[in-house]
Amino acid sequence: MEIYKLQQLLSEMSLQEKIGQMVQLTGAYFDKDAVLTGVVGEQLPPEWIIRYAGSVLGVIGKEKIYDIQSKYMEQHPHHIPLIFMADVIHGCRTIFPIPLGQACSFHPELVSEAASIAASEASSEGLKATFSPMIDVSRDPRWGRMMESFGEDPYMNGIMGKAMVDGYQQKSDQGVAACLKHFAGYGAVNAGREYNDVEISQRTFLEQYVKPFCMALKAKPAMVMTAFHAIDRKPISGNKKLLRELLRDKEGFDGTVISDWGSIGQLVEQGVAADMEEAAVQAAEAGVDIDMMSPAYMFWLEKLVENGKIPESFIDESAFRVLIMKNQLGLFENPFAGLGKSEKLTPYHRAKAYELTSESCVLLKNEKILPLCQKQRVIWAGPYVTSKEFLSRWSIFGEHEAVETIEDILQKKQIKAECIPGCRMLSDEECKIWQVEPERFDEPGNERWLETITGDDTVVCVLGEHESQSGEAASRAFLTLPEEQQLFFERIAKRTRNIVTVVITGRPLDLRRISEKSRAVIMAWRPGTMGAEAVVDIVYGRTNPSGKLAVSIPWCVGQVPVSYWDIKTGHIYDADHPENRFSSRYMDIPNTPLYPFGFGLSYTEFNISDIEVQAGPDKRVHVHCKVSNTGKVAGAEVVQCYYETLCSSVVRPRKELVRFQRVFLEPGEKKTVDFSIDREEFSYYDENMEIVCSQMKLRISIGNSSDHEWGNSVIFV
Ligand code: GLC
């Protein structure tokens, strides 16, 4: 529909109809099977809100949505279509690895393809918007939502966030509106505790946590979602400075700002609004266009406009943005755009999921044991060997029945192996904490089985968190494996050293007690629908692992938050002189994580050479190098380019990722890698919060991990 017709429509709408566009209701008011991802209060919305609400979340299904949409439009005075939204976070029916795992592929093009598949499956079942990508930089694995993010690096979150938006908002009618979230800084919650306060400097907020949003905004996402917390004690859902002045005026976002579930109403709980009326005023003045499931807009906006406390122009502005979003999705021409157009879980979707899962797995350790030979006697042990639980708490439309178990895959591939679950995923006590049903477990006398293990046997242990142990409202104070699994592993480790451990988890865990007694460790994250086959093919060498960590694996929980970009300090610890007590370190653990950002092993070897770094007259930095496969099997390496700002007026990170490129090479093959970086990308805020983007002295380094450089140069730009 042409814009002037939209303006005409807006001018004809009643105040209630316009306010309706600013309210998002849970699908529970339209469908008894709607998925709930938040708390629904006792207070029913006013009847006219249900008739005029602009969007619904949590409903899916071709027939169901066709029915709801048809009835809704029929009764609406201007027959404006609803937009159906939901959390399609890492796939709709075909489930890809969690975003934290996808980031470890260092392969944005593939991440974008996966998002495009997710959009096709979602829109085919009536969804036309997803609350994804989540690009909250996260350095603290105690926070359960790290699994939804692209890890600890701002640049990585920005690149992957942009790639996902491009994938979701594909041009065809099978695209869905994307939503960058949670603006901004949610990953820095104090002590990793969910929904906690965030205390970071304005400089850190802008340089590390807002940066990914500035990068991903270039993909023109339809929406940005506000986070629950406050920045500098002003909650974001009522924060005019951040939403109008920073996000819209400075960064140029002209799409729809949607609150998080109930976050406008929570301005009252946070003590900055006396009541819902004031909360509605603050959010409307801040320019929040859609109130997701709080009582504020639905009960107060009409009165506030009528008594002149809020100009109707605010309502017009927000309602019009929602109409534009629906128009961009083609909903006025076809309210059922994309419906029924894509099958789910097709061979192609599964193949792409297998590819991305394979590239997301990170080989952390390999003492000459992997790949295994299919003919050797191998025991696959652990609760994940016969489990379909490879999805996550944020694959709300994923189908466990579509997941093959590792046991299924081994049988299908006719690989000789014994499969012994050996213990439960969680103990009864842990099930209570994580609010899950205890699984039945009547493994007969696995002690007898343990006694059959000899020192020559090889055991692949597949262990990890339960799906419920990561995601929203899943913060943990300890990062250890579930206790039953840890004890099970210890019993095996007493009998053989030939242990390969595969870890299934939504966050980095404290792997020390596992890693030191395993000859190989594979981090598989929550691998998704094709997880079993991807893991088996890596273990037996059909796939050469190429993942690199997008987040540090801490030495222990006492070390978090930890990241490769930690800010420089004085009293620098020199590992060559441990006798110097007066240095920045722990007395009982190392400063470095167990496994660092950017690290990942392969079944082959690579070499990076011919590194050249130049500051060009075009105010760009040009980096050139060559990467070769010096081993015997094909594989992919990730060339990583970092920089350190030397002699700045404020203390800055030890190093920062500024480019990366994944390169696939046959044995003996060599390829050139070139990066061209605008000097603006090295900019930072000086002591007066003024942007510095010239006269910078930089140390540019090239490596294949944040802790392993192949060469570096100091330049001035
Ligand atoms: C939740 C989450 C948010 C999600 C929304 C809708 O509370 O914080 O990420 O998109 O509600 O489910």
C-alpha cells in the first residue's frame, strides 16, 4: 500500500484503534494452546483492546492463524490485519544450534541462510515477526541467556546479528520482521543474576554493548526490543535519552520499538513510576511503540490523551510505525503472506542444520585420540547417548520427535558401538530446582557394565546440562555438570584414560574435572535437530571440526566475568615472574580462561604467513596474509584480526576483534586473506566522551585464536 494511503488510513482510525496498534497481547486471548513466555496478570484487557490489538505473540499454526486473522479482520472497523510474532530464536521447526554455537562457526553467511530457513518455516505457519536476533554481549556464563547471544565479543554479535536480520527479512513473502534485542546491556547483569541491575560505565555501555546494535541496524531490522534493566539507574523502557536521542536520533533507527514482556509495567516495580499511568507516560514519551503484555498502555493511554497528558501525536507516530511494519510485510495486500508456502524439516533444511551444527562444534582438546576408527570397540556413555534433548528452552516450536539420538545414528551408520546411558540427566533434587519431571531411569546394574571396561577401551562420554538449565530465568551460581553425570564420568575415568567427552550445554561450564581426565573434549553446545549426526561424524572423522570459541570457557566460576577483551590494568601479571606477588592475579587460579575466545582445534594443521599491515591514504587499514593447510586432511581455519589501542587518553581493552574470515583449504592449499578496515572502526570515547577516530596508534595482530598471534604490526591511523 502506498504511504499516502497508510496516512489516509491513520487519519480515519479512532483513538482506540490507534492505541490498539500499540498493544501486543499474548495469544492466550485468541488460542488456548498459545505458548506463554511471560507472566499473564489476573486483570483482563479491556474488551476493545482485544478487538483492536495490533499484534499477538505465541500463536502458531496455519489453520489456527488463518481462522484468527479472518475473524479479527472481519470485526475490525478498518479491517487492519494482526501481525503474529513469536520467539523463533534458532530455528522454527528445524532447530539449528543455539546462537552461541552458531557464532562459533565464524560463518555469518551460513547463519544468514539458517535464519532464512527459519523465516520460511515460521511464515508458512503464520508468524510474520520474530523476536530475534538477540545480540547482547555476554561475558558471564552464570547468566542463562548467554546461550541466545553470539558470545562475548561486540564485533561478533554485530556481524552475526546483521546476518540473521538479512536472513529473516529476505525479500520474498516468506520473510519475517526481525527484532534486535535487548537494547541494551542485558548481558552485563550484576553477578550473572537474571533480571538484575546493570552497572557499567557509559563508555563501556556504548563501546561494547551498544556497538552490536549500531552494526546490525545497518540491516534495517523492523524492530528493536527494550531490555528489562536500567542503564545508569534509568530503566530502558522509559528512557527517552537512550530510545529517542541515541537509538533514533543518533543511530537513525526509524522502525518499531517494542517493550519486553511487561517491562513498561515494571517501571512501577523499579520505583521510577508511581503507578501504571505514570509508567505509560514515561514509555510513550520515550517512544516505545508497542507495549508487550503490560497493563500500562491498554488501561491508560486513552485517558492520558483525553486529559492532555500525552499528545495524540505520540499515538499517531507509534501507530503509524506499526502500520508501516505491516505494510512492509505485505499484510495489507495479503494478510496471509507466506502461509503454507514452506514445508518444515525438509531434507534441505536438515542438511543446512547439519552443516551449521558441524561448524559450530569446537574441538577443545585432542591428545591423538580423534578421529576414532569405526572398526574399533567404542562405548558411547552418558544420558545424551539415547536422548533427543538436543534442542533448547528457546526452541519453543521445535519437535523432539524429529531429533535422532546418537544411538539411532550409530545404528543407521552401522558403526559398531555399545550405548550405555549410565546415569540420569539430572538427579531428583536437581529436577526440582529446574522444575522438570524426573526422567525414568532403570538402567540395570550399570556397575557390572563399568567393570567390563578395560584400560584399552575407548569411551565417548556425552554429558551436559538439561535443556531447562539455560535460557531465560536460568541463572546458575555453579557451572559444574549435573552431579550424577560428574560421578558417572569419574567412575569411567578410573578404568580408562581413553575418554572422549562431548559436552551438550547452553553456556560455558567448569570443565576442568572433565577436561583433565579426557584425551579429547568437543564442545557441541545445544546442537539442535541434527546434533547427533553432526557429533558422530566429527568423532569418526567424516567431518573435520572447525569451530572456534565465541566465548571464553572459564577456569572456574570464580573467574567470571572473563573475556579476551578485559580492560588493561596496572600491576601486569608476568607469568615468567610468578614470585612477584604485587601483580593483578588470583593466588589460587590462573588469570587465563581454561579455553580462550577464538580457540578451536582441527584434525589438520594450518599456517598463517606473509602478514602485511598498512595504513592507507584512504584512511583505511589494509591487512594482508596467506593461510595454508599444512596437514593431511581438508579443513577450515578462521583468520582473526585483532587490534590494541596504544597510548589512549583512557584505559582500553587489551585487544579487540575487528575482522575474521573462515577459509576452507584442501591439504597443501594456500589462500590469500585481505581485510580493509575503515579507521572509524577503531574509534573510541576519550576522557570527555568525545569520539576519537584519528591519530590513533594501533597494534594490529593476526592469529587463529585470541591468545595465539602469527604476527603483528604497530601503525598510526
Ligand atoms: C521474554 C524475553 C524476550 C522475549 C519476550 C517474548 O521475557 O525477555 O527475549 O522475546 O519475552 O517472549
